[in-house]
Amino acid sequence: MKKLIIILLVLTLFLPLIEAKVVNITKTDFYIESRQVYRLEEGDGISFIKDDKAYVISVDEIGKDSARLKSFAYKNNTRETFYILLSKKYSNKIDFEKDDIYDMQLNFLKIWDIDNTTKVDILFEALNETKPQINNVETKTNSELKTGLIITALIIIIGLIIYFILKKK
């Protein structure tokens, strides 16, 4: 009886370890190869070092035709978590350091259903691309605005004159 209780106690202690899902975080180096494809399942991810800071991008959720990734960026040396949606329609460029330079592009490739486990293929591409700056829309000069207002006023006045002439008849 004591042996049975000890066996049940040992199994109870190791049950969480048996049921635990193994999460794979793959270390990679984008300085060696700037474009890399990984097949990942929920919880899996990649880790890499860029500008002496360690980054991790992990798969948070896999849908039917999309995937949501989780990562973080540094803003004023503070780490901020953010989520990235990928699908065949949407790829994403990421600026990890919030310095207006894209550091990585992520492209959704394909979803696999292997042995009742859903996996997603993602293309990771290291970038060093400046974000496009939004140009200020040139405002029209005062003379162009005055001309437009004068033309509008003349059209309204002519319309009123025609209205009153036709109303009297």
C-alpha cells in the first residue's frame, strides 16, 4: 500500500511536467543570413541580437489564414510589448528601436496542420531601411484661395439673379 501511495505521489508531482508543452525559441543571427524562414507553432519563436540588445519574436496565436506574433521594442530604453498581425494580405515592417529605421520585415508564407499541430511558416528579413517621411501637403497660396472664393461668390450671385428673374415671370 505504501508503494502505491508513493507511486501516486511521484506521478502527481511529475504530471505537470508530462503535460507541459515544450516551447522552442531558436537563436538566430541575421548578420550571417539576412533572410530566414522558420516553421513555428504557438509559443515558439526566434531570438536574436541587434545593436547589443536581445529580441524575441514569438507566435502568440495561429488562425485559419493568419498569425499573431508577439514581440517588444525599446523606447527611451524602456521595453514595450506589441503584437504583429500577419496574413497573406499583410506583411509587417518593424522598428524595434523607434528610431524611424525599419529593422525587420515579416512575411506570412503558409499554415501547416501536421499531426494535429498547427504551424506557420514565416519569412524573417533583416532590414536597415529608413521609414518614409510624410510630406506636408502644400497649402494653396492666398491668391488661389481668393480666386476660388470670388468664383464661388459670382456663381451664387448669378444663380440668385436667375432665380429672381424666373420667379417674377
